[in-house]
Amino acid sequence: MTNQTQTTTNVQTIKVRPTHRLSFARITGKDENGNDILGPAREIGAIWPRKNGKKGGIMKLDHVPAELALHQGVIFTLPVD
């Protein structure tokens, strides 16, 4: 889904990869204790490192689930190996 990008400097080419993948799981119901039951997770984007050693990352969504705006699901972040 989210591809690697390449940054070219005067001397070398540096491959930039995302630090985390973003997945979304829709809430499909409640269990007997009132906890949310989640559907299967779907990859929706990635977090990319900021340039020049700045802290944090840039979140890029390839897909925005309609349930996200309605608070009917959760986003998971998973580190890229």
C-alpha cells in the first residue's frame, strides 16, 4: 500500500521507509462485559519519519474509513521491521 521513497543527495541515494504502519478495525458489537468487539484490521496508511532529525513523524492516510469520524473503530500503529 505505502511504498518506499528515495531521497537523492549529492553523493548517495537514501531509501526512506515508514516507521509504523497504520491499521483500522471497525467496532462490530459488544461482548457480555460491555467491551467492544473489533472486526478485522485493515491497513490504512503509515507514519513517515520527519526530515533533518526532527522528532515525531508524519501520518499519511491512504484510506479514511467512514467509521473513523463516527468513533466506531480504532487505529492501531505497528512498527515496521
